[in-house]
Amino acid sequence: MDFRQLTYFLAIVDHGGFSRAAAALYVSQPSLSQAIQVLERELDSSLFHRVGRKVVLTEAGAALVPPAREALRALELARAGVGAVRELRAGRLEITSMPSPAIDPLSGMIQRFSERHPAVSLSLRVALTREDVVEMVRTGGCELGLLATTSLPLPNADVVPHHVGDHRLVLVTPPTGPFPAGRPVRREQLEGHRLIVGQRGTGIRAYVDDLKAQGIDVRIAVETEHRVAFLPLVLGGVGLAVVTESWADLSERAGALVLDLEPACVQHDVLVSRKARLTPAARAFLELAVPPTHRVRL
């Protein structure tokens, strides 16, 4: 049974006969009759009594009318829904992001997209490491993912990367020091200080691990997956934190001191997409998120 057969069946019911139904559908009467015969064989039931040039529904035919109408209405709703998604009058887009780029640049991307396509809902999922982002996009858990990395290009060839911007790393300290305001902090000045760090796989943790590899004896006071805990821990005197500059405004408003690092360390924000064909919403998001000068695959 297919939707064409149901359309033909209901046309006969609504127009009162085969000839009128064929004319309304712009098909030949033999084609219409053949389709109904196939449907009757599939159902193992006669659907019409042929009485001269008229047709009358059998009991089986009458029983088929309501579900046939319901099925065709469902098809029309499905077509309308697909059309709405295609035209971005509806739909849903799932995005995963590491914590820091979720503040900036993702919030700005979402604002621009929502202003342009307010009918599309967005679902944001957290990923703690670069590898987590890539895996969620690669396996289809999300269509798009935003990550931060200190190295380009990405080593993973299973996703398509789009460079969307850069962020410096900064040092967040209590307002009382230990370093004076307005002066960059050199790497070696971090010797002996206690640091609050993220888990392995993040760019912030890589910076601290690189310090240790260079022989700078920094102490890890707290390792946490909860990036929002960094600022309270710093203000509580537990340790210092190296974060992306997207946290600078919030940190300063909370009373912390934000200092530049020397030499400067830059993280690249990369939006990754699936290699498979993207939904209209994902394509539209990429168009708004990726600057024209960055629309070259890395």
C-alpha cells in the first residue's frame, strides 16, 4: 500500500466513480483501475461494488476511508513540516561547545542567528575537551561544534573545521595580587604559584602543562571540569587561573584582577561541522558564524 493508491481510492470515494476520479486526478481510467486492483490484492479485500457505471463502498472499503484520510493528512503535515524546516520557519539545531568559547564567540553567533531565524530553536550541549567536541559532531550527536585549540590545522580529518576567531589567554588573580595591576606577567614569574586548572584536553590545561615542561615549577591547587568554579576559587585565595580573555569582563566585574601574559598565548576558535550534508539550519548558522575571510577549510 502506498500514498498514491490511497489518493486514488479516496478520489473515487469523493467523486463517486472511476471516470470522474480519473478526470480529477488527470490520470487515465485504466491506470486508476489497475492501481485499485493492486490495492485490493494487497488488502485481500474488495473495496467497491461495481453496480453498472456506479460504485458503492464495500464494508472493507468503508473501513479504509478514515485511516486513508488520516494517512494522507499526516503526509501533508510531514511535507509542510519539511518545507518549514527547509525554509527555516521551524526546526532545531544542536550545537556542542567547550565552556570558554560558549561565552564568546558562541553567544554572539547565536544572537545573530536568532535575530535572523527566530523560529529555529537551538540546543546547546557542553563538551569539556576538543576531542569531545569532534567526537560529538563526527558521530552525529550534534551538527556543529565549537572548540578552542592552540594549534591549526586540526589533526582530525573526520570533520570540517572553520576558523572563526582567536582569543588570548590571560591571568586572573585576587585583587590584592600577587602581581601589580597593568603589567604583563612573564611565564617565569608564575614559578611557585598555585594554579587552578581544567582537565587534560583543554587549551588552558595545555598552557600550564607547557610551563611545567619548561621547568617552571607551578603547583596545581585545584583541577576541575567546572569552569564556572575558577572565579570563586581565585577570589577565595585558593590559587590563580589562566583563562581565555572571554572571561575577563566577568572576572573584573566580580572584583578580580585580569593581567596579560608574556609572551602572549593565543587560542584559535574553530567551528566544526559534519562531513555529511547539513540541515538548512546548520548551513545558515555557518553562513552567519564564519567570516567571509575565514571561509577556507583549514
